[in-house]
Amino acid sequence: MLEAKGESAIHSQESSPGESGGKVPWGLVATGLLGGTLVALYAVATPFVTPALRKLCLPFVPATPAQVRNVLRAVQRGGGTLVDIGSGDGRIVIAAAKQGFCAVGIELNPWLVWYSRYRAWREGVHHKTTFYRSDLWKVNFSQYTNVVIFGVPQMMAQLEDKLRAELSSGARVVACRFPFPRQQPDATAGEGIDMVWVYDSVSFIAPRADTNPVHPVES
Ligand SMILES: C[S@@+](CC[C@H](N)C(=O)[O-])C[C@H]1O[C@@H](n2cnc3c(N)ncnc32)[C@H](O)[C@@H]1O
């Protein structure tokens, strides 16, 4: 009798499927999912938000199609090299590679760097493009024949000094939307927010007199 009682006591403690022991802990799953989503959101959003917290805030604003066309009209032909400083999603680099340039993107945001590499691969120009995850202020631009920048007004004077110290002779600088403050451009292309200013290194290194005329780039 004692044995039988004990057995039934043991059986009564075992749980069948669907009873409390086999239940899915939905609370824990929901907490885990929410936590994971928040961590993922944080990881994706941080590189987009941190430029706004830097001393010189340069956010991701992609070039318009007209702006890209103006850049391509402005750069030097002949299959040289091109660098886009702060290359965003890689649209200028990829468009230049399609025109035969060996094109390089310098970009701080790792997600945009990976996305640019994917886009270049998808569009069949990965062998003509390179994307570096780098801080533009730590890169030397002396090796490029075309330097493209879509910056913000607050950074242009500092970048002007940097490029003046680094550019090799024969290089060309194309500034999108915002010109260099102390530099007279050699030409311009486009208008309004799509306008680009073109500076050849000769006049960039030794600023021209203000009286020199600025010509629109010929299409
Ligand atoms: C105005 S967007 C231009 C994007 C691209 N050039 C275009 O025209 O479509 C500027 C880019 O510079 C990047 N950036 C900001 N600070 C940077 C830094 N210190 N070094 C490199 N890239 C930076 C931003 O993440 C952003 O993608």
C-alpha cells in the first residue's frame, strides 16, 4: 500500500505535455525579441546619428541624379582615379566607375560602406571600385586625379587647407552644393542645389585673382 501511494505521488508530480513544465515562456521570448530588436536598431542607427554629434557635422544626404550628372561632366576624362570624400551609399563612385574611372569611396559609416560594396557588385563595377571605412580627416588625397566632395559649409575652409597641402599637380576638385570659401572656381556646372564648382589644382594651390572669369563646364 505504501509503495502504491508513493508511486501515485511520483506520477502526480510529473507533468504531461501542455501542462506547466512544457509551456513556452512567452514573457521571456517577448523580452528577448524586444531586447534583440533594440540592440539591432541601436547598431544600425548609431553610425547615422553620430556624425551629428561630431564637431563638424556631415550627415548622410545622397546626391541627386542631376548632381551626379554634373559631377561626371566636371571631372577630368582619361580614365584617371577619382575619390568621393564621404561617399554615402556609393552612387558617385559607382557612376564614375561606369565611366571608366578607378573610383574610391571614403566613408565613416560602416553600413553605408557595406551597402556601397554590395551595390557596386550588383551593378558589375566592383573591380573598378574600392570603399574604405575611414575618417576623411585622416586620409591623404595626394594620389587622386579627381577629388569629389559633397560637404557642409562649416567644413569647407578646413578641407580647403587640407587639400591645398595634399593635392598633386594636375588634380581636380569638384565641390557639390557648397563651394570652398576662399577659392575662386575654374568652372561650374548645373544650377541650384545640383550645382558643382570645379577647381584645378594649379589654381587651388595658388588662389586666383577674383577678377578671373568662371566658365560653365561644356557638356
Ligand atoms: C552629404 S553626404 C554625401 C554622400 C555622397 N557623397 C553623395 O553625394 O551621395 C556625406 C557623407 O559623409 C559621411 N561622413 C561624415 N563624416 C565623415 C568623416 N569624418 N569621414 C568620412 N565620411 C564622413 C557621411 O556618413 C555621409 O555619408
